[in-house]
Amino acid sequence: MSKGRFVTVLSGVVVAALVLVPAAIVLIASREKPSVVSRTTGETRRITKDQGYVAIEESKFILKIPPDWSRDTTRTTGSLIVYKSGGTTDQARMLEIYSGAIPETFNSTRLLPVAHASGGIKTGQVSERCHNFTKPKEGFGGARVSPPLPSAWQGITFTCNFSSQLNIAATANSATGYRTEIKGPTSSGSYTFVYTDHSGNPDFSIFSSILQSFRHK
């Protein structure tokens, strides 16, 4: 091969490389870009898609919620974080996470037993509505009284909202009641999780799935 022809071929290779390399860089960059769904105000740090659910990173923990859920910034405070579905008010599903103390008058219509497990949460079987297994008290003249009443599910005591028709499930354990202590690699906290389902087809597996994804930092 002559010297002039060799230079021409080499120049062609360089030009081809210069054309292909930027395309490769763009392709690699597009693959490595995180799939950001949205951002919310408050403590949320990162939101990414993961196997149909959405991973949320808060200041002290990480958990996954359904893709049509979002943070309810109108109700979230320093000790309460609220996530809700995209449905209307009377059809919405909602998760409330209480950090520390809960209201003294707190009660629920269902109970989900939980336990701390390596920085996360192990869930049991959610109860049926508590009016099915809670005995109402008798008032004056034998009349039934059905205010919030003490009840128990799988050996765990809780307060049953006997007269409520709502589907409100709360977490609790036999050692510390509604408050569950969770310890992560660098921090710990005390939490109560409350799931409300106003839909026509209540689905408590959503509640369990979210809790099973919970990881404390």
C-alpha cells in the first residue's frame, strides 16, 4: 500500500471514530440517567421507579409506594408523613406514618401485627373489622354502648372503633402496642403506620407491601 493511500485510509478511520464515539457517549449517558418520576417538598430526597412501585427516600427511611401515590403536603408535619393515592377523596387510599407519639384517642377498625426485622418491618395477617370479634359493653338498662373499645387480635391489644364503617388498619405489636421501634444502620425511630382504604374494593396487600419495603437508615 502506498504512503498516500495509507494516510487516506487512516484519516477515514479517525473520522468514523469521531462520528461513532459521541453517539456511544450519548447512548451510555441516556442509559445511566436515573428515572426520576417527580419531586415533592418537605423531607423527600429522591423518587425513582422500581418494579412498578415508586421508591421514596425520606430523611430517616426509604419505602416504596404505588406509582399513582404522592405525598400529601397539606397534612404532613414534623411528626406525621402522609401519602395518598390519586383517587378522589371518597375513594382514596392513604398511608399515615406517625413518628414518636400518637394521639391519645387513636383507634382503628383493623389491626396489622408487625415486628422489627433488620432495619425493616415484618408483617403478619391483617384482621377483619374489629366489630366482628370485639364484644360491646352494656350501658344503663342493658342498652349496648359502642364507643372505641379495648380489643385484641392475635394476642395484640388495641383500641377498636366499634361503630365505624371505615376501613382503617393500624400496625401494632405485643411488646410496645401501636408504636414499633425500628433500628437501622445509623439511626432508629418509633413509628405507627395507619392505612385507610375508602375504595370500593379495599386492598390491604398494598399496606403490607409498603411496610415490607420500609428500610430505616
